[in-house]
Amino acid sequence: MPIGPQPHGRRGTVEEPYSPLNLRLVLAAIGLVVCTVLSILLFRAGWTVPGWLLAAWAVAAVADMVVIQLRRRARRRAEGGKRHSLFE
């Protein structure tokens, strides 16, 4: 799948994007922090299976953040360096 400003064939234009990338980045970062902290607490409490599940979700949050950041860069290049608010 090519990483561009937004996936091909999706609804949305440059003026009205398909997904608010900045908001998605913030939410993924919050998920990373929460999953990491809870995973550490569960490992210390001896609950290894839920700890590994939350660790896997933390890794998924990191992967999501990488994809979002690549899309943000592509959008910035396509729009000539324009910056966006959190909800754009």
C-alpha cells in the first residue's frame, strides 16, 4: 500500500481530508503511553499474559504512529509545507 497524503480511492479531498492525521497521531501516542504503563504494572503484578497483550498493543501503536507520520509528511510535501491544526 503506498503511503501518501491519504489512501487512493477514499472519500475526501485536500480541503476535506479523509482522516484527521494530527488527531490520530495524538491518540496513538496516548494509547502507547497507557499500554506501556499498564503492561509494566501487569508484569510486576505477575500477570504475564495480559502484560504481553498490552505490550503487543503498544507495538501496534508505534507502527500506527510511523504510518501516520509518513502520511503527514506526504501531505505536507503535497501542500507545499502548509501546517494543520489538530483536527485537520
